[in-house]
Amino acid sequence: MQELNGRFLADKDMLEKQQMIDDCEKRESKLTEWESEFIDSLANRICRGHTLTDKQAERLLKIWDRITG
């Protein structure tokens, strides 16, 4: 059961990250060229079924906070 619960939490976390990526893509005009490419690479990574590293997730949060705040 623990594994299933962990899997559920991981899926929920990835859904939240995907929503943040979607939010960033909707505000692409506020992104630098590097940020835009970074966000695209994260979207591709998630589409391939990979998770984000802690460092990628932290950078995504910083970008998201800046452009949605």
C-alpha cells in the first residue's frame, strides 16, 4: 500500500509540475529565450515519462513565481 500511496503522490506532484509548465507556456512573452527553451525541455522530459530533478523543479518554481506573481 505504501508503494501505491507513494506512486499517487508522485503522480500528483508531476501533475502540479505540468500545470506550472502550462502556465509558463501561456506566458511565453514574459520568458527569456533561455527560460523558454528550458520550459520546453521540461515539457518534453515529462512527455517521455521522466520526472524532474530537484534542481529542475526548483528552477521551474522560480520562473513560475516570477511570471505569475
